[in-house]
Amino acid sequence: MSTANFIFLALASGFAGFVDAVAGGGGLIQVPALFAVNLGQPAAGLLANNKVASIGGTLIAAKRYLRFVKLPKLLLIPAIALSFLGSFGGAWTVTKISSDLLRIALPFALVGLLVYTVRRPSLGDAHEPVNVGWVESVRAGLVGGVIGFYDGFFGPGTGTFLLIAFVRLFGFDFLHASAAAKMVNISTNLAAIIMFGSLGYVDWALGLFMMSANVAG
């Protein structure tokens, strides 16, 4: 890979790390960058490198958020557990399809998330968490499973989807929703890395290089 491509991916990963730390959705920057460079890899390989690049920054951001917030375990545990399973299945599924489908879907995902964010500027202003019972625990698990599958299968915007879910469904403010989203996103990234790595799709040198830039961001 050329030096220009390395610099391009480093800049994209750094900016993605910054965006992830603030609000989530850094994959909206990192995944298009990987597809643009097009390293001759299948879609699964490009997405695998994105997961390796993302998990380090997500871990650091989650640690920082958890210094300031306390999250309800009855929501977080089912969301994390089922998001892991969902992402594992999504990552396996993406190895079975053509990358052309993902290239077509990518701009629609980008535009859709941009429109939603612009139309909802007050998202997560107030913290009015719901009373957590078994219904809310099941709902959190379902949210984790569905978004987890999406993250393993494709990924861009996962952090934003999670943030929106925790705000709209469970009454979290932006800070609490971001912290919860980071915890779930660690699970989805780890599951995808395990699946992609076991099938030989991860370029560890590139992934770790991008991770260092992402962490810096």
C-alpha cells in the first residue's frame, strides 16, 4: 500500500476516534475510507480491519465515560450479551455475500444518519431513565441483538444507533447513552474481530496501525 494511502487511513482513523469519543459513529468515517482505498480485499476484510482499528478507542472512551456515570446493569448486561451474539452472526453472514451490496448501501446509511442527526439537535438533553423491570431488560437485549447483527454485518453508524436507542427507549441523557453505547460497542467489535480473525480476514498490521491513530483521536 502506498504512503499516501497510509496517511489517508491514519487521518481518517484519528478523526473517527475523535467522533467516537464524543458521540459515536466513527465508522461512518473509517469504513468509507477503507472502501475508498480498496486494498483488493473482500468486504469482510475491510470491515475486519475497521473493527480492529475501532476497539482500542472505544475501550478508552468507555473507561472515561464510566468515571462519571452509573448504568443500570439490568439493561446493560442483556444488551451486551445479545449484541455479542448478534455481531458474531452478522460478521459470519457478511463473509458469504458480495462486497458490491455493501458499496451500494454505504451512501444511503451515511445520508440517513446525517438527516436524522440534523433533525434532532436536542437528542439526549434530559436524563429521565425508565424504571427497569424484566420488560425493559428484554427490550435492551433485543436492541443489542439487532444492532449487534448490523454492526457485525456492516457497522457504520452503530454507535449512533445505540445512542439513539438508549435515549428514546430508556430515557438516558446524552452522557449516559454514550457510555452505554460504548460498552455495547466493545462487545460487538470484539465478537466481529473473533469471527473475522478466525476466518483469516484480519490484516493485523494495518488494523493495529489504524487502531493507534484511532486511539490518538
